[in-house]
Amino acid sequence: MAFKDYFKFNKDKTTFIFIGGKGGVGKTSVSSATALWLAEQGKKTLIVSTDPAHSLSDSLEVPIGNYPREIKTNLFAVEIDPEVAMEQKQAQLDARKAANPDEGGLLGMDFLSDQLDMASSSPGADEAAAFEMFMAVMNSDEYDVVVFDTAPTGHTLRLLSFPEVMDSWVGKMMMLKTKLGSATNALKKIMPFMDAVDDPQTSEDLKRTKEQIDKAKEVLSDPDRTTFKMVVIPEEMSIYESERALEALGKHDITVDSVIVNQVMPDICDCDFCHSRYKLQQKRLALIDQKFPNQHIAEVPLFKDEVKGQEKLLNLAHILYDDKDNDEVVQQAIQL
């Protein structure tokens, strides 16, 4: 089966593609190339950068902001800024609190506002903002496909485990509300703010959040809607980190359908250094075949120029997805 045949599209439902791997392996280049290729195929595509150190705009050579913007036909892009995302959420809470001043209290708007203040400076703020974006595009089905240019492996695993964390948090909140609710009649006389525990709006908010999280978990674990493509380079550290990542993704029921090996050198016989690197890489390519037997493995050559800008990225995409012959690949690879 050709590499491009691994893409699955659902009528009226968005397909999600996560592209990840160790830092420095070329995730952004592969993500950008993939998004450009999908847009070229007529798919309405959104590429989302979840990496705090955004390089998507540098790769595509177009300005990209905090909101999805069209950068060419069928292609939209956004770089998530967790501070902006938290500010937007805070503004929504402030507006709701102003319209409903009686909602504040233990489990009301004051509590949620405090949680946001803490979340905005927490180590997981980037993942929380990325998950918010996932939830938004998941529920809108505005795009045919969404490509996530993810942060290095550790950040990405936290992002993909976020539904489990949120599910646990909301579950505990609902349990706390139930336990406190039985004691509110006695407490209301001395603690008026306990009215918030009985507030049906709070229950509805928690219930709605629980339903959204359950839906997100279902979509993430559905191989017909969500897949993960791992980018590696033919070096041991990248290979072993990716192997561990695949095991972790499996625990979250995330389907990894392919491994993209980037920066593969051709054999240049009149260059001793190049030939030595080539032989070493061949050993690492054999190790990749051994470590990832259940994934489709595709190779991308090491280019002589930096892969930057839409023309070069599309060239990479055509090599990756359109099965150009080996002669063309070698011609575009490094020449010393």
C-alpha cells in the first residue's frame, strides 16, 4: 500500500493527524509538507502548531497568529499561544460572571477563575491550550483534516494524556459536589456561598465538560479519525526515544500508522565521510525496521539545501506521498 493511502477521510467528520518525535528531527518540515500536500489534494486543511517554540511560520515563510488564518487555497494555519488562550477563557468567565453575579462561590465562576490563573502559569499550560484547540475543531468539523505539528515527545505525550487528566479532575469535582450537596442545608445558615453547590448551572457545566472529554477520548482512540505519524532520524537516540513514545501512545489507544525517517543520506562513493555516514545510517535503518515492524516506514532524503518555504516543502511532500523514483530523490539529496 502506498504511503498516501494511509490517509483516511470521513464524510462530514474531521480527520486528525498528529506528527511528532524527538526535538530536531524535522517534525515541522514534515507537518508543513503534509498540510500543503493535503491542501493541494483539495482537502480543507488546518495545521496547528502546539510547540511553545513555534517555527511553523518560519517553515512556511508566512506570518501565522493565534487564530486560524488562510495562507493559501484550502490551507489554514494557527500557532497556539497558551497565554492568549487563557486570556480568552478568562474573558468568557468574566463576562458570564458579570451577567450572573450569583454564580460565584465554591464551585462557581470564582473557583474556575482561580483555576485558570493557576493553569496559565503551570507546566501544562501549553498542552491545555492545545487540547482546547483540539476540542474546538473536533466539535466544529469545519475542516476535512487537521494536522498537528507537535512539541517534542514529552510535551506531546502530556497533550495526548490530557483527556484522562481532565476526566479524572471533572469526575472528582462531580463527586465533591455530590458529597457537599448532602450537607448544604445545614451549612447554608452559616456559609451562604454554599448555594453555589446546589446551582444547577454548575452541574450542567460539569456534565457538559464530562461529555466533551468523553467524546475527545473516543475521537483520539478512533483509528479512522485520528492517527499519529512518528518522525525519526537514523540515529540511536531518536530511534529509542520513538520506541518508548510508541509504547506510551499505545497505552492511550492512539494509533501510530507510520514512521517517517528523515535526513537519509545517499551513498556518495567519492566522499569517504559521506560513505561512512551512509554505512552507519544503513545499520540504523535496519534497526528501525526491527523496532517498528507494524508501521509503514517511509524515507525522506537529506537535502542539500534547507527545506524551508512552500515550494521546497511541497517538493518534500511529493517525494513522501507521490512515490517519486529514487533517481529524483538522489538528485535532490545532499551533494558534496
